[in-house]
Amino acid sequence: MNVVQVSAITFAIQSFVTLFVIMDPPGATPIFLALVSKKNPKERRMLAMKAAAVSFSVITLFALFGRFILSYLNISMASLQAAGALLLLLISLDLLTGGTGGGKSQSSDANIALVPLGTPLLAGPGAIVATMIFVQNADTTPKVFGLIAAVVGVHIAIAAALMASTTILKVIKEAGVTLVARIAGLLLAAIAVQMLVDAIRVFVEV
């Protein structure tokens, strides 16, 4: 009983660390700041919580039904990754050219929280695959609860990091916001290209 408990704790810690590194809340901060720079502080905090909630919902959905969904639709993880990469690339180009990252279709705050913050930036293919693997390895009840705690903990950390980052906008002012938007666009483009390269490698190997 004692061994099982230690194993479950270790499993939970591994799950938390892996998901935290993959979802990378600090790395998402510049992109988040660029997307919410025109919002007031209250709206920024709401968007931070909404983005974390959307990410949690997507991760939970794929944890429960991921394999069934992908199998039913005959979609490979590489295809999902490539699609996410192309979406991020479009958003990054908009940021680099002076847009807000939402393109012409951005009509409400919910859009920002859904795309690109909630998914595919936070709940991207990497996080989805990792979660599905952890679900497969959670073969005991303590491990299942450990995984649940890890997923919840990661998203609490994400919400906290994004909300805390909004105070930076008070310091950097308008010129700083423009600089952050350009840097965010560059980072997002690099992330998108790397995701696309990884997906292409899978296709080539197959």
C-alpha cells in the first residue's frame, strides 16, 4: 500500500513537470501580452482564466476520448500537429505585420481565449499526446487521481502566470507593447515552424 502511494505521487509529479514544460506558461506570456494589450486589466484577467479553462477542457476531452476521436476521424497526431502549426503561423504573421493576432475574424474576447491561447498554443499536440500517454499509464486509482491533480495544478499555474504577466503592461507602455507584439510574433512563428518540421519528419518516416 505504501509503495503504491509513493508510485502515485511520483507519477503525479512526472505528469505535472512534463505538462508544465510542454505547455510552457512563461513562454506563452509574451504572446498573451501581445494579444491582450488593447484590453483593460479586468478583461486581461478574465482572458487569462478563460484561456486556462479552454486549455483544461481540451486536455480533458482528449484524455477521455482522444484515441476514439482520432481513430474515428482517421486523423494522425502528425496531421493534428501540422494543422496546429499552420494556424499558429497565420497568427504569428498577423502579429509581425502589426495586427492583434486575431486576424479579421476576431470579433469577441472569447475568440482570443479559444484560439490561439487555449488551443493550440497551450493545449497543443504535444500536451495532448503527453496526456493521452499518461492516461494509458495510469493503471491504478491513485495514479488516476494523481494525473487529475497534475492536470488541474498545471492549469492553475497557467492562469496564475498569465494573470501576473498583465502587470507588465503598466510598465512597458505603448512602445513596449509594440516591441512585445513583434517578439511574440517571431517566437510564435518559430514554434509553428518547429511543429510543422516535426510533423513532416513523421510523415517522411512513415
